[in-house]
Amino acid sequence: MRHVIIPTSLPIHYFHSLTNTSIVSLSLSLYSIHKATHSPLQTPKKKKMNMQYKNLGRSGLKVSQLSYGAWVSFGNQLDVKEAKSLLQCCRDHGVNFFDNAEVYANGRAEEIMGQAIRELGWKRSDIVVSTKIFWGGSGPNDKGLSRKHILEGTKASLKRLDMDYVDVIYCHRYVGFLFFFSFLVN
């Protein structure tokens, strides 16, 4: 069985049934809907939230069935002002899970998300933030899943996000059980 972690803005149980193309189109569709329904001068009316929340594995974390991922938008298409508007729209509809990765827009996506969350004044404990580690840079130890890169990549992500912690760290590539066992034991 091949395991794939997809950088996504979709519920976990959809991972195996979607392609990257459909994820991109969902992300862009959400942005298009948001742009069509919210002018920059008007504040959206609060609606009753119908979002469902699920446990993330056995971690105890409750995450919204939909999350917002900065994969193709922050840094490449959206600046902080637009990101704030989009993130607030997500929160207004019950989304509490926000995803990023060190490689998205060469780290700029994490900077934009962190700045937007700060400027929105959200309470950090109300949201779940994830990032992914693997593609950190061009140096010999700047990518991969060595202990060194996991620690340094996580530190760099936290600095870009300007956060003390992230709730979930994904390996941006599949790794076998033995690697993790070795990493945890050492």
C-alpha cells in the first residue's frame, strides 16, 4: 500500500479519493466564492455555523471537516490583506484547521498566514495550525527527513509563522515505519 500525504484543504477521509487538481480547484473555488460574496468594504454577516468537527486520529485534537491550506494561494496569488479576508471567511464558517508547508512559495506562504492570523487577533488556542517538512532548501541538509532537518525546518517554520508552536507537523513525503521508530528511539 502506498501512503501519500496530500497538502490539502479537505477532510482527512477524502485524502485517498482526490487528486491534486481537485484540491487546487476547491481552493480556488473557495477563493472565487469569497471574492464574489464579500466586497472589501463590507463585513460578512455572521451565520449559524454548521461545521462538523472530527478527532484527528488519537491525538485529542478536534479539527473542522474542512480546512484551509495555503498551497497555491498565499505568496503566489494573495497578499496579507486578501489572506486575512479569506481566513476570516473560513473562520466565519467554522473552519479551525489551517495548513501550510515550508516549501509553499519558498516559505512566504507561512509568513503571510502567520501575519494574517496575528493581525486578525485570533486566540491561538482556538485554531489548529499544521505545517509540512521535507523540501526546505538547496543545501545538503536543508531537505529530507533527517533529525537535523526536522528540527531546523520546524524552527524555521515557527519563525516564519511567528508562532511558539504548531499543532501538527506532517512529513511532506512518505517514510517507512522503521525510519520513525529509529527517529523516536534516538
